[in-house]
Amino acid sequence: MYQGDRLRRLWEIIKANLVALGQSNREKAVSLTVFEARELENMFVLLLLGSFTGIPAPPSFLAVELLPHLEHELKVLNRRAQDSTDALAEIMGAIDADA
Amino acid sequence: MKTIFFTGKGGVGKSTMSAAAAHQLSEKGYKVLAVSFDPAHNLGDIFNLELSHRTKRIGKNLFLQEADLEKAASEYIKTNTDILTEVYSYTKAFNLDMYFKVLRYAPGVEEYAALTALEKVLHNKGEYDIIVFDTPPTALTLRILALPRITITWIDRLRRIRRDILDKRHTVHTITGKYIAEGLKLPYEVKDDPVMNKLKELFDRYVAVAKLLESEENQIVVVMNPDYLSLRESQRIVDGLKDLNLPLRVSITNKYTPESKSIADEMEAELFKSKSLTNRHARVPLQPYTRDNSYRIDYDLAGLFF
């Protein structure tokens, strides 16, 4: 293998690592924001469907009117309810304290 | 366009007063629509006519209509059932969709249906100079009148949360170039979010109704009789209207007789003391019994409004 090829290959490995590092840093940076967004989505749908959970709720027609657009939020609510016994672990995961 | 709502305890003469006012105002040249929201529907009886949810012209300037709250409720339920059946389409396979029919008995349906019917009437506001409403019993009326504000408050809070969600999604999108969760590409701009668009549409609708109810163009009238029961209920209406920030502009003591003067004096003094009554107050004498034309009363009600 020529010296030039070796150098090019080395440069490509370094470049790929730098890209991966940048991506990983970006993902770390956004993971907390994603977590916050998910919690807000959970809160949004929990408030909207409050009558199911026994908290003061908006007029029920609001929930029905918005229902067709809330597939993602309902999934979040469902998962949040399943994971609710282990909320601490999720928070630790979100702030990267479980590594 | 002006709107006039006649409120009061059952049996005090709301329907008669609203029919008489509508008739007198139309005689003065205003184009008037009188609408009954009372499920008991006395308006047709007063004019000795069969009325329906379709507007009926009975004079040069007078139009009558009985809002069909049952129909409005059924339409509301149908819309919601259609949405639910579409969202949970698998229920059709098991014939479970018919169970959504119990929605009819869900709390709030009656008020929402009445509000929808009210919106429908107000939609034609450009056609009339005055719309006179004969309202259902106090509790339901107050709940209907409160619904736009309550809904606006909720929508406002929900929109704020939604905006925060979209802000966070936008941040993630700016950094990573995408926002995908569980394989779903989620909107991150206000204009692309169907939830935000729906909330805005509902917000605009209810703001329009609330603004109209709170405006100078709207006159809420409380009708009472010279007796303590109707005084207590009138006080509840007046307090309820104050809480809702809705204007009470006219009060009427109906079925007044010289024998009831002392109690009428006492009642009015009590309401005036608590600043509940406005200066536009009338004592309408007990009218002689007539089988027909009971809307023709010997008192100038139109003068109370203009």
C-alpha cells in the first residue's frame, strides 16, 4: 500500500470518528430537550384527558376534537404510565447519571 | 346588531316578556328574530303557531325560531361518534361502535349543544337588527353563558404547553436536522401542527362568542315576580353574571299587582342596595288572561332597550 493511500485511509478514519463524536455530542445535547418535550407531551394529554384520571378537566369536547391528532402523545402517556414506578431511573438516564 | 337575553326563574314570564319585547321592537321598525332556547318552548304557544328550528316570518319585521336542542345534541354526538369511530376503527369489526351512543349522557353535552345552536343563530346576525333569546332555566343558562370563557381559558393554557412542546421539538430539529419519535415524523412548527391549528380554530370561535356576550351590544335581562323565591333566584343570576363578567342591563318585575307593591318595593330595594339592579328597571302589571295574542301587553318594553 502506498504511503499516500495509508494517509488517506487514516484521514478517513479520523474524519469518521470526528463526525461520530460530533453526532454523539449533539445527541447528548438534545437528549435532555427530547426528554423535556416528551414530559410536556405527557402533561398536555394528561390535562386534556383529565376526566379519565380524576383531575379537573377541560370541556370533554376539546379532547374529542383533538383526539385524531394525538396518536404520538397517547403513546407517550401510555408508556409514561407503565414506567411511572421507575421515574427516578428515567431522570437519571436523561441526565446521563447511570453511565 | 344587538342581542337581548331574557333570563329568570321558571314561570316568571321570560317567554312572554321576550315575545312582547320582540313584537314591540319589530313594530318600531327593527328587524327582529326571537329565538327560544327553552326546551319547554313556549314561544310558539304565545304566538299560537307551530314553530321549528327553521326561521318563520310572522310579520314584516318579526321572525321566530325554536332552537332544537335535542337535534343540536344529536348532531354534536354524531360528530363526536364519527371521530371516535374513525380513530378506533377496529371497534366496527366487533360492532362496538354503537356503545359510543352513551356519549349522549356525558356531562356537558347539553351545554355544548346549546352553545353550538347559539353560535349557529349568531352566524346569521347580519340579517337582523336585534336577536331576542328566551333562555332555559337559570342553571343551564348560566352554564351556557360561562362555557365560552371557560373553554377559552383551557384552550389558552393548552396552547401555551403546546407551544413549549413545539419550541423543544424545533430546538432538536435545528441541532439534529430531524424530529422523529417512534417512527413518526412530528411537526415542529406552529403552522404545521394540526393540534395547534385545531386549538386556534376553536379559540377564535369561542372568542367571537365571548366578545359578543360581553359587548355593549348585548343586553341581559333578568325577569322576576314579586315573590321571595324569584327574588332569591334572581340574586343567583345576578351574582352568576357578575362572576362571568357579563352585563346585566335591564330588570323587570313581572306580574306586578297593587297588592304585591310592598313585597316588590322590598325586593327591588334589596337588589338596588346590592347594586345588582340597573336603572333600567320596569314593573310590568299582571296582564289579563287572553287565549290569543298574549304577546300584546300593555307596557312599553321596547323603551327599556333603546
